[in-house]
Amino acid sequence: MLSFALIILASLFFSGLIVRTKSICAGRKGPGIFQPLKDVRRLFKKGTVYSTSTTFVFRIAPLIYAASVLMACACIPFGGKPGLIHFEGDFVFFAYVLSLGKFFCIIAALDATSSFEGMGASREALYSMLAEPAFFLIMGSISLISGHTSFVDIFANLNSYGDAFHIGATIVMAVILLIIAMVESSRLPIDDPKTHLELTMIHEVMILDNSGFDLGLILSTGYMKFAMYGALIANLFLAGPLAMSIGIFFLVQAVCAIAIGITESFMARFRMNHNPEFIFSVAAAALVLVFSIMQFS
Amino acid sequence: MKILTLYNNGRSVAFGDIPQTTDYQEFAQYVHEAMANDTYHCVSYFGYPNADALQLIMCLANDTNGTIEVSSFALKEKSCPSLKIRAIDRFEREIAENFGIEFEGHQWPKPVRTAPDDYPFYRADDEELHEVGVGPIHAGVIEPGHFRFTCEGETILNLEIMLGYQHRGVEKLMLEKPLLSQKAMLAESVAGDSAVSHGIAFATNYEALCDYQIDERAAVERMIACELERIAIHTGDLSAICGDVAYQLGNAVYGRLRTPIINFMQKWCGNRLGKTMVRPFEAPYDLTPELIADLHTTLNAYEKDFTQMSNKIKRCPSVLSRLERTGTVTREQAVEIGAIGMASRASGLLRDIRSTHPYLKYEGQVKPVVKKHGDVYSRTQVRIEEVYESLALIRKLVDNLPVAQVSHTDEPQLQANRFALSLVEGWRGEICHCAITDNSGKLALYKIKDPSFHNWDALELAVRNNEISDFPICNKSFNLSYCGHDL
């Protein structure tokens, strides 16, 4: 329960912090940290317009997407305290409940029968498919280290602050998880959330037809997804009494957001055909990690 | 084949001096011979209804000796064979559209400026291929135009561009509007980002028809305005190129750098885009010593930041990997389609009116920037280096401003039966204005050609075999004008 509440809390400022970091790096004043929230509030008040070519799939997809991410958030523990949902092998559930949400996003995009959205859907499907092995390799390596297969046991028995090897491995895991979060949340260098050019978009182009409440739901779910990955990373570092843990949690979330903001300020996005190579190389790094853990621990 | 040789010197000739042939074979042979290699390029080819025939006037520029050769063919029927030269195709399409002439054997007989609902798009029916139609309304603040891609997965096999949504009838309005100020304003509105260049082309043309020469100071001030426009638009384009590859730093820094330049234009003439800057017979806004001091300060501050940012781009691998080998137009392709201006120079083809056909006081002042590869990065580099070239030129010019002569009091009048052609190198490339006056000394024809007219073809070629997600960056690297094409 605690982690679920904290994730919701963190999702309130995560996106705003990225935008703020980017605007400071660009020498702009930029919007306030809660601007994304205000946008969502405005969207929630608006009516929704549906294209006549869409079916019920298009209407239920945003809800299923939001529900899937909420369910995934509920799986995340807080250190040794279990999340709302926990059982042996729950990280597999976590991964595939997220995929379910994404699947509905993709078929909703196809449902809109626009040439742009089909294009975005195929890209999104490809990249999340490629990112999946990286996630499982990371989870595999954490369960190897801890000797457990559910989120809560894994994180309760993870000795991140042990010897140099453990610290190193934890940092590598955190970085890889952060990159997976960037891929899954359609950030640079894979996707450019700021662009207005439909032909280059991945995630944004899939939701071109969504409006009003549905769009607000999709956007706020996106923020939640970010905070969820942030929470997963934070779990690697949680230690000490509760107050300190909560402090570490928010610190890690903020560091992740600022790291993403800085990355986005000082580099260009990849050419589309370099994206698979990049995601594969992340999976490869995860694989190296698994092998070295098998070897040394 | 008789031809009339002109120079780009702001002088008009008697319209009757343009040789006219009735032998199409002879005409076609002359054009084919001239266009056989890259010495000549077609600056304009248009129809003028004269007596009982349609006079097709061909203006070819020789890039080696600075001449412009004018010849014509009197067409009495409603059809004639196409010249089948890629660089002239679009001119023939335009004549066909305006006068209902059928060009037999034309390879691409489609409308240029009407954008009909049943436009005959090139189609490839195959299960493996898909079509993506973009526009005419686009996201962002750009003009309307329809792009039809034929793709195999993410790869573009073919792009066809349908324009004409911006057709306002500028050439017709030019004849109808009675006041000189209205005509000048129209010329500036051909393409809003080339207001100064089109303004100069119009003014030069009009003065030529009136047999009037402006004084040296006014000429130099026009050059300064034109170079400022070049700096401002190139900087804005660099910002947009960075924006399209999501390189925020470049986007922000170049975006900011454009502002002081256009703000200076505002201080000088009251408009940030340089509208009203150029008017025939006069220099409406004097470049005062205070303005010159301001200009020096502005340019010095600009150059410092511009250099820093440009060096950063050259060393940023993520940016380079997006720009290099993207959207390549080879030199052969550039010659074939008759590419001009900045786009041609990025492909290794030296076409710069400022150096090949100097006008105003450009003689010997500019060393054109030429790059070899023809990709997006080459076009970026051409922009960066041309900014330096323009900075140096402006500084040189303002430090040696000639003294103003006393100007005429009464407005000169258009002379009867004259023909004038003026070429101006705007930031995008060569702008061509042609005008003919009738017996009573009124404008009988005004023909405008923006460089976009040729260079849209270059974009179609550039994106082939590129990824569709790279189309925006290719497009931005040319930054062609829709309204300049549609008129």
C-alpha cells in the first residue's frame, strides 16, 4: 500500500521535473513542475470526440491501459514491505500486465485506421518487444543475487550495499532499468515526446485520435509509468528506517527525472533504424550482468 | 538560332529585340545543346500571348560568362512537342496549365498550381507497399501542401508532392494593382521569408523598365538588407534542423540568435522580416551612423555565440549521425533537375547569382560556399559557412558606405515595349523576375520564379530510400517555400 501511494505521489512531479530540467538547460524559464498535472486536469474536464471509423476497442483501450499500469504499480513492493499484489514470480505478471495495456494501445491505434497511427503502432510494438528480454534479464539477475522470485522477497534480500561487486551490479541494473524506462515511456533517444512531426513519432502518433478524458487518462498513465519504473529503481537502493527509505525513494525518483532531462537536453534522438541496435545493446549489457553474477556470487 | 544576350545589370531591352523563331526544331535543338551539360541553367520559360501566337520565351543563364540568353518560339497551335528536359518540365507544365497547351510526350503532365481533387498521383499497387498521405494541413506552423509517400515498411520508395493550395494569382495581381506601392508589397509577399530578396528583384526590374539607376548607397543598402535576411533565415533554419532531430540545445541557441538580427531589421525599417525595406527608385530607410554602430554590436555578439554553437554541432556525434548521409542529392541529380541556390551548392554545383551574374555591387564580393556530398549535413554546413560569408560582407559594406546622391524629385515612368529580367540570389537561391511592358507603357506581363520552383524536385529525390521518419529533417534542410512556388 505504501509503495502504491508513494508511486502515485511521485508521478505527480516526475514529468514536470523532466520538463523543468530541460527548460533550465535550454536557458528558458519553462513551465512549473505541476504543469503536466494542470494539463491533465484541463483534459479531464473536456468532452471526448470519437472518430466515426473507430469501434468500441478504441473507447475501452485508454481505460485498459490505465488499469494495466495501475495493476503493475500495485505489484511494486517497498523494500521488505509487499505491494498490494504479491506472489511467487509476480515480476512475470508485472511485465505482461504492462504488455496487455500496450497491446490495447496498439490495437486502438490500428482501430483509428489512419496511416500515421498504424506506423506508430508497428514501431511501438517492435521496440517494446526488443526491450522485453532486457527487463527479464535484469529481473533474472536480481533474483539470482537474492535467491528469490517475487518482488518483495527479491528486494528484501538484495544486499545492494554489500561488497564492491554488489554495489557495482546494482548501479548497472539501475542504469539499465532507467534506459528500459526511457524506451517504454517513449523518451529520447528513442522517441521525441516534444515533436510535432507525425512521421517521426512513435508513442505520440498512436494517440493522435484520442482527445479529452481519454487523452488525459493516457497522459496521466504515462506519468505513473515513469514513477513506477522510478520506484523499481529506488527499490534497489532502499535501506535504513522508514523515514530514510522514503527519503531515498524520492531522491532516486528525482535523480532519475533529472538524468532523463539532462540526457534529452544535450543529445539528438537516434535515427529510427538505430533504435533496435540500441535496445539490443541494452539487453546485451543485461546478459553480461547475468553471467557475471553467475560467475562471482 | 538567333539569341539575345543580356547581363544581370538592371537594364531593360526593347521587347522587339527578342528574336522569335517559328521553327520548333531549331528552338528545341538550341535548348538541348545549351542544356546538355551544366554550363547553362534555365532561369525562366514562360508564355506571352503576342498577336496571333503564344510566344514561348526561354531565358537560359550561362554560369561561366555571366550572360543570360533570351530566345523565343512563336506557337500558333494548341500543342507542341515537349522538350523532354527534366529541368524544364515544370515550366512546361505551368505553360500547359495557363494556356491549355498540350506538350506531346511530356513525361509528367500534371497540374502545378491548381491542386485538383482528382490529381493523378503516381501509384504502385503492391501488397508489400503502403501509401502515406501527409497534408495539406500539417501539424505546426507551416504552409499547406500534400505529400504522398510510397513506402516499403519504413523506407520511402517514392515521394510525390502536390502543391497549389497557396495560389493567390500574384502575377495577375501585379498587372491589376495600379499603385507602385501595391506592386512592391505584392512582390514582398511572394514568399514571406524572402521579402527583401523578392523586393530587390522587383525594384531592380521596375527600375530597369523605367531606365532608372539607383545611386551606389541605395544599392549597397539593399545588399546589406539581403545579407541580413540570409543570416536571419539560415539561423532560423539551423534552429529548426536541430529541433527536428530533437537536439534541444541547438534548437534553443540558434532560435535565440535569430532574434537580434530580425530585431535589427525592425529598428532599421520597422519590420522584422524586412518588408518595406526595398522600394523602387529610393532607399526608404537610411542606414544612419547610430544604426551602423548598433549593427556592429549586434553582429559581434551574434558571431561569438554562433561560432560556439556551430562548433558544438560539428562535434556532437548524435547530431552528426542524423545529418550525415541523410537525404542525399547527387551532383548529377542536381544538374538534371536544374537545382539552384543553396541546395545546388550543397551538392557540389556552383550556382550563385552573386558570383556568376553579379548585380548591385556584388561583383567580386562573394566566394560561394560549395560542398560535395549533397546530404542534410552539407546543406547545414553551407548555411553555417554562408552566415560567416554574409557577416564579413556586411561589415565590409557598412564600413565603406558610399555617400547618398540627390535623388530625383518626380517618379520615373515605365517605358513602352520593354523587356527586363532581374536575377537576385536570395537565401534560398536564384529569384527571377521578368516583365514586359506594352505599347502604352503599362505592365503587360510579370513573371516571378522563386527558387522553390526548381528545388521541390530535389526534395523528392533526396528522400528516396531514406526512412520516412527522416523526411522532416530532409524537408527542413531545404526549407522550400509553398507560396513562392504557388504564387
